Amino acid sequence: MEVFRIVKSEYAGTLYASGRANRWNYPEERIIYTAGSRSLACLENVVHSSGEALQQTFMVVVVYVPDELAIETIHLNDLPDDWYTLARHPVCQQIGSEWIHSQKTTVLKVPSAIIHEEANFVLNPQHPDYPQIQIAQRKAFAFDPRIKS
């Protein structure tokens, strides 16, 4: 399976986990967020960035996840109706944190908060199978200047 990240060029050489709190992790829990498509990766960046920030130099990173690796899935019906709101981050963070510490799988498939029927894939670099996940390709990426202009 291939998943995608769009990152500033200086971060494209490695799968970097900042440890900053986000929807599926608490502070200091280092996980890597990827998307199921390039277009979803683009949208994820757009909603989290200003128009000015999108003018920097970016790359799309194609990440290869071997088909043999198990994937845990969080389904929409596993979540509260308003799970995608900022007020519900603690619910999602708890789910993600439990997944991180359980070490059951290297990959967690979660619904996108932007397009609920599409998926993001969270990677756990502390999992023993994580070294099997590799960067398959890096390619320059520019956000269309009409986005957030």
C-alpha cells in the first residue's frame, strides 16, 4: 500500500514525527500522519496552514507500507457523531494513545476529519515492524496559487 505526506522540502528525507499533540496523539507521543491519497494530503495541509505558508517549498512523499503489515481501523461508527470537532480531540487522542501503547499494529487507519469517507493512516515509529515502512518516492509539490489566495 502507498500512503502520502506533503511536507516542507527540508523534512522530505525522513519520516519525521514531531511529538506535537494532534487529533490522534497526546503531546510527546511521536506518530506520523499520512493520507490515503495525494489530494487528501493536500487538503490536510490546506486546512492547517495559511495561504502564505503554502507558498513555501514542499514535496510529496510516497510512503510504502508492506501489505503484510496488519492495520487497525477506527470506523466512523466507533466514534461520537461530532468526533471531528476540536472539542472532541480528547476522545480521539485517547483512542490514538491506547493504540500507540498497545503496540498491536504499526498502522492505524482513521477517518479524515475533512472528508469522513476517506482515510488517513497513522504510523507508529516505535513499533517493532516500523522499519519495514519505507519512503518510496519524493517529488516536488506546489500548491495551486488559487488555494487560499
